[in-house]
Amino acid sequence: MDSNLKEEYIKGILALDVEKTEEDKLRFKTEVIYKKYKPKELFKYYSCVDYAIEALKNDTICFSRPKDFNDPYDCAISIGVKETIEMLAGSSRLKEIANENQKKIIDLVGEEEFNRGMNLLLGTKDDKVELFESLLEYVSKNKETNIEIKKKKQELIDKIGVLCVGERKDKILMWSYYGCNHTGFCVEYDFGELEKENGPIFPVLYKNDLENINKFIADDKTQGIIVPLITKCNEWEYEQEWRMFINDMDPCETRRIVVGPTPKKLYMGCKISTKYEDEIREICKNKGIELYKMKMKEDAFELIPELINM
């Protein structure tokens, strides 16, 4: 699925909770894209560690914390302070924010400055420009405000759990990074079953720039937070990744294990140990999961799945 189709699909997913309006056209368009371009299956790579083996035994999936990912920019939320203030200064949302946080703002800037700002907010266009400049100057100079912004961003990220899956089972780099240097395994899920059990699955967008969240803040579209969480640097495009989310992780959790569908198939890495190969073979036999082992093609840089008879 190319990037334009991905963006149309994501817009439609985010519109599903909206009451019937013009968004219906977008939903229909998304449905067409979904049926035509969605992958039939998705793949999850694992190292042969205890929680992964248990997940295989118990038909569970694992949501992980972004801070533990190998990309330091993963789920990075960029807040354009200038752009956000500029949009808020011209919207009714700023008045709501000011009223909701009146005491805190007065403690920071004083009652006189708060009242001046409210008068400017209700005034002419020139007044709003002056308000914007005052807000920008204050935020730029006030270290406590910048620290608070960073703190709020981190609190938001800390609540998020991510399940990462991909479109390919035979990517050499994916096996190297996520299949523990080809000693792990990869499970295949039916797209529809995974979505039915665990909610919407979003394709990852690959871009050169961070997704700025200010446009979602200004419109108070809290669901729009999903867009920065599925935007990654172009260098990761080979992963062809899709993601699912939960947003209620506890600070003490390293991962969240939840019930998922039974895998359709399982692929063992070409360098898996005899110990884990025997254990996985037994699990797949008991659960009726088709089992394969990846083999290195002799005349090309290519991994080929070979069926294991049980």
C-alpha cells in the first residue's frame, strides 16, 4: 500500500466514531481501500525468550513500550509551540483552556497579566496578534513551561503500548533485528482475525519529517494523537509495518500480554537451536499450527520457508 492510500485509510479509521455526516464518504472510500489493499496476513517476529514461548502456547500477543524500541524517534511527539499558540490564539479553544486552568495560570503570570490576556483574547484581530506574541515570548523564556510540556509528552507516551507486526516473513534484516539473528521465530496471523480480536490496525507512514501534533491540539481531536505514533523515518520503510495500540499502560508494566488469535503458521529462523526447534515443534503439533523453517537459498540472498512434517 503506497503512502497516499495509507493516509486515506488512517483518516477513515479515525472517522469511524464520528456520527453520520460528510465523513460517510470517507468511510466508504476507506472500506474500498481496505478491501482492495489490506494484506491478508501479518507477521510478528520473536526471539526465543520465555514470554514469547508462553505467548505461543497461550494464544496471546504482547504490547510493548515505545521507550524500549530500537528507534529513539519511535512514537516521538513533536509540538510546534509557535504554530500551536498561533492557532489557539484565533480559536475558541484557548478561552476554554484559560477558564479551565485559571488558577494555575494566575499563579504563573499573576492576575493582572491573566486579565490582560483574556481581554486581548476577546478583542480585535490586532489584539489577538499581541496575545500570540505575548504567549510565544512567555513560553520561549519560561523554563518551567518547557519542562511541563516535556513532562506531559512523556506522561502520554508512558501510557501507550504498541503491537508491531509486518507484511513480510522473509526479510533478512527483520530476522536479524527482531528474530534474534535468525535464531528466533515468526508467527503468521490472519489480518481479519487479529483486527477482530484486538481492534484497528494502522499502517505505518514513512516520512522525512516528524509529525507535528499542534494541529490536533488546536482542534482538540484527541484521536489524532495516533498519527505521530504511526509515523517513522523513511529509513525504516523496508519493515512494511502495521501497528495496534492500547493507551492504559501502567508505569510499572514493561509489557502487556493480552489474548489474541491462534497463529495460522509459524516460521523458525534458519539458525534456531535444536532445543527451541524441538519445543516449538511440539507446541505447533498440539495446536495444529503449520510449521516451517527458513532455509538460505544457495544462489541468491533469499530466505525460503520449508514445510516441516509433523
